[in-house]
Amino acid sequence: MLGGTFDPPHIAHLVAGEAAYRDLGVDVVTFLPAGRPWQKAGTGVSGAEHRREMTSLAVADVAYFEDDDREVRRDGWTYTADTLDSFPGEDEIVLVLGADAAARIRTWHRWEYVLERAEIAVMARPGASLADVAEAVGPCHVLDAPLLQVSGTELRERCRRGSSIRFLVPDPVRAYIAEHHLYA
């Protein structure tokens, strides 16, 4: 399970999904766009339906990727613990996180439950310390993936400036952003 704001979904998200699929031997990597991410309240996050549609477009051409809209459909703030509760108890879940998010996991709602319910796999992120991750989550799997310096913040800013985001997001996502004038 790879959750996030996906505002927009970009190459680093897809690389994380690919690394999870290859390294963990899972059957499918599920991308879950957050409905109302409580830790990003007041930051101008794009509408959940736009982020859900872009996520769907981003993963559509990969047979072992899927998107899941359960967080978008849920009312209220989005909490990972609640999402984990929505899966059958016997399901084995690996939560794929960027190292920056993993290092902050103890700020999450019901973080102890998240660590009990799911295994954690981490993708290195610029400026994030794997030692901080280990301290926050304990033992976890570090994915074999290149360190990519791509962020949604950077991509939204590039769009605002009229700069290209080609090759940083899948072409269908780029077309969707242009069609709906997102981040302009």
C-alpha cells in the first residue's frame, strides 16, 4: 500500500511502487490518494477527485499497480490507521513510505497501531535520515531505488511558472493537469 497526497503523482511515486513490487515480492502495489490529509490542512491541497483521477491515470498502464479510492470516498480527515482498519484483519499489509514521512510517523494519529498493523518499507528521500527512520519505526525494509529529487511541491511550482513537467509525471497526468488548469 502506497498512500499519499499525490498532488500530483510523479515519477518518484512510481519508482517507489516498482521498487516495492520487485523488492517485497508482493502481487500488487495499491496506490491510495488521501481524501482530506489532516497534516496538510490549510496548505491548498488540490481536490480529492482530481488527485484520485490523476493517480488512476498514473498507474493505469502497469499490470501490478492499482489505485484505491477508499480514502477519497471517506468523510472527514484521512488517517492511515482508519484506512488500515478498512482492510480485513488477516490481510498482510506493507505500508510504503518516503523516508521523510516515515521519520515523522510518531506524529500520526494512532501511530502505534499503524506500526502494529503494517510492515513498513521505506524509500530514501533527499534530506531524510535513515537513522531517524529506524528510530521512529524500528526495523523496516529499505527499498532498492534511486534517490530522486522530485516533489509535488516542486512540480506544482513548475506548473505555476509555466515550466515543463514532462518526464516528471506520466503523460496522461500531464495532460490532465493541462486540461483542468491545475496548479496554474
